[in-house]
Amino acid sequence: MSTPGESTPQVPVDDEALRRMRYRKALARKKRKEREAAGEIKELNITAMMDMMTILLVFLLKSFASSSASLTASEDVRPPVSSTRATPKDTVAVTVTPKNILVGEREVLRLKNGQLPPEALQGRLVVPLDAQLKKEVEKLKYIAERNPAAPFNRELSIIADKSVPYDMLLTVLYTAGQNELENYRFVVLQDEGKPR
């Protein structure tokens, strides 16, 4: 038994025990490095990346090929015929049919007997159309802020049936003007010179 102040004798550590201890420490270090390396990416699979880029390319080409001013064949819309050669630009498109008003392809207002319902009007302003055009203008301004190649040009394309009253078109144009869409174009069918 040792008394205070006396040192305990050192047990000699043999070489075998020292080697075992070093081996355990080396094994623990190796396992720790393996766990850390398991989370790392060692190589990239270029084939999967090329597949992804091809799909994106096809999607982008498809979306650029279509125009917002394109007309879908419909019994509701029969635009007037003109001899103009100008091609329609990609702008906000408002379609006015005898049955409804659409922004893009989304219906914003259903007409009653070919007339604007009084509850949808505030003076000359068409309230549902105004709300949808505000969203479209905000989206175009957001894009213009981030992409200088796509400036907000305040343009609007009107696709209207030839039977729509002029007064209704004026009301639609007034609503568009309240949303900074001042430059407008009427989309017409090209006259192919056929006898009538």
C-alpha cells in the first residue's frame, strides 16, 4: 500500500500491448476517414448530365417555337381579314369572343348575351380583366429587371372576333391602358387573295 507522497511504480508496457494500442488507433482513424469519404462525390456521371441537358434543350426549343399571339382554331373567334404582311409579336394577348374575354388562354370574364356584365364594370374599367392584366404586367416587369434582353415594351395583342362591338373593344383597351399596356396591335387573318 502506498502512502501519500510516494509514487506508484510504473508497470512496464511491453511491445505487444503498444502495437495493439497503435493498431486500434490506426483502425479508428481509418474508419473515421471512410465515414467522411462516404459523403463525398468521387466522380460525375456525364451520361446522366447529358440526358438532362437534352431534355432541357427540347423543352426550351418547344417553348420558344410557340407564340402567345398564335390563334387556336375555334368557332368562337373569327378575326377580320387583312392584307397586312406584319407578323405578330410575342406580347400579352387578350382574346375577346362573343362569349368571353381571355388573357393568354385563361378566361377572366364570361359575357352575358355578348355584353359585358354590369357588375364587372367600374365605369369603363373591366375589373376581372384589370386584375389579370396587373399580374401579367408585374410578371413582365420582373422578367425585364432580371433580363435586359427582354424589356417591358408595354405591348398588347388584341385577338377579337369580327362581330365584337367597337364599344367593347374600347372598354378592353381602356382597361389595358390603365395597366401600362399602351401599344396595342389587333391580330387579323392574312388575306390570301381568294375571291369572295
